[in-house]
Amino acid sequence: MSEPLILQPTLPADACVIWLHGLGADRYDFLPVAEALQAILPSTRFVLPQAPTQAVTINGGWAMPSWYDILAMSPARAINQDQLETSAQQVMDLIEAQRDSGIDPSRIILAGFSQGGAVVLHTAFLRWNGPLGGVLALSTYGPTFDPALTLEPARRTIPVYCLHGSQDDVVLPAMGRAAYDWLSQRGVSVEWQDYPMAHEVLPAEIGDIATWLQARLS
């Protein structure tokens, strides 16, 4: 497995954002975004991990960077649960590495776009046991947010910012909104923001993310 791309801040690191790319992309995909955000967060380290290259069933079995295999798109996305758990463990290992380097986990933010966002939502609310600074969920959904599940009180304290394109035809806005609703119904402090865009990232969205991060890490 490839080593993550790590952007060290100009000041001594006292916070960290771990940012997962989407299906078919790589660890360099959000490098320009991380660099722009680090310019206004000079003591925040950015960690950009790389998904393994593996076959993706819905894409004809072609191998590409993916956090988990998607077996079918409908009626609900069927995924390889074992691969999702492996990716979640990779994220938890990164959290622990940052904690061991001296970063308080309450100042560690998990961020992810599309499939990467699904991994961080699963990790933060169903796997990781401990404080976190928050979750940025970009154009994503909650593949394991079962209606029957409840949340432990500690997990309800993790703030979430859901950002989605109103014209997204890859991860439909309704899928993102369902994840937002699931969190909101369980007492999580979650915000929703949509934009007139498809399955992508816009400068206005990055500006909103910067404001959200500054409020938690400055």
C-alpha cells in the first residue's frame, strides 16, 4: 500500500486533516485544495492517503484506486464490506499515528470526497472509539448507516459538514441527504450545504470548508 502524501505546516503542527480521495483518483487529487487550506491554517498538517488499486465490479472489473468494490448500483449500492473495513482500519491507523505524534484527536478532522467520504463517515461513526475534531463529507453517502443503529453518546459530539452538488448524477443528492438525516436524527451536530454543481468541487465550496475548518482549528 502506498504511503500517504503528507503536507507539513509552516508552524509546529497542532492539528491534522486526513483527506480521502474518490474512486479512480489518487492521493494527489486534493493536493491543490490541501495547499490552499494550509495557507490559512499554518499549524495544520494534511495527510492524503492512497487507496489500493483493485477491481471495481460496476466498472467492468477494471482495476483502479478504490477504497472498496461496488458490486451493484441498485436498488441500493452493494459493496464489499471487508474492503470497506480494511480502508476504515487504514484511516484509524492514520489517526493513531497523528495522535502518537502529539496531535490531540479532538483536533483531527476526517475529510473525504465521494467514496472517500463514505469511508470517513463509516470510520468516524461506526468504528473509531474516541474523540475527533469533525468530519467533512463531500458529495458522499453513508453506506453503512442502518436505520436500526444507534450512536454512542461520545460519537454524537463529532461535528459534520455535508456538502453536495444539486446536479450530482453519480452520488445522488438524496443519498447525501439520507446520511445527513441519519446523523441529525441521532443528535449529531451536522450541517448541510448544496451547490449548483455535478459530482465535483467548486471554489465556493472550498471557501465554505475553509471557514468551517478555521472555526474548529484556529
